[in-house]
Amino acid sequence: MSTSDLCDRICHFFYKVLPEAELRKCFSKEKLSLVVKESVNLSKLGELTEIQEISTLQDHEVSQSTRFLILALLDNIRFGSKESDVLKNLLFKHLGYHDLEYESCIEQRRQ
């Protein structure tokens, strides 16, 4: 993947996906799965030195993409408990483990 492709991917996530997550009216399971997968992939890429240099130039914390997505979704008042359950399952699926910080954040939002 070229540097230009990486920059496009980072910009797409931070300037399109995150704002849409805060404002979207409905969330299909497929769409939610795609954005969670993209955020997890970017978070993993953000740990690489090359990506850290690119993200610093663009003033983004790519390694925190998943956290930013979760916060954006939970800020959306249309994101309900049904979607929260789906989100927890998708995070486990794409991360490969239960992240207690993310899960407790989602649970607090549901109360």
C-alpha cells in the first residue's frame, strides 16, 4: 500500500466515517461491521513507525481509531441498546479479544 493510499484511508476515516457515525440515523449490521473493521485495522496500522509519521503529519492519532469510533457512535443519540450489543460483538470479532475499556464504555452509555 502506497503512502498516498494510506493518507487517503486515514482521511476517509477521520473526515467521513467518524462524522457520519455521530450523525447517522440508522445503522445496519453490515455497515457497522465495516466501520468497526476499518477502525480496528487502522488502529493496528497506527502502531507501525511509518504510519505514526504519516498520522503525525496529518495531525491524527491513527492508533486510537477504534476508540474514536466508539465515542462517536455513543455520542449519537440514535445509537440504541440493540446497536450497542452488535457493537460489542463486532469489537470482539475484529479485535479477537474482549476489551474491558471499550465494553465498560458501551455499558455506561446504555444506562
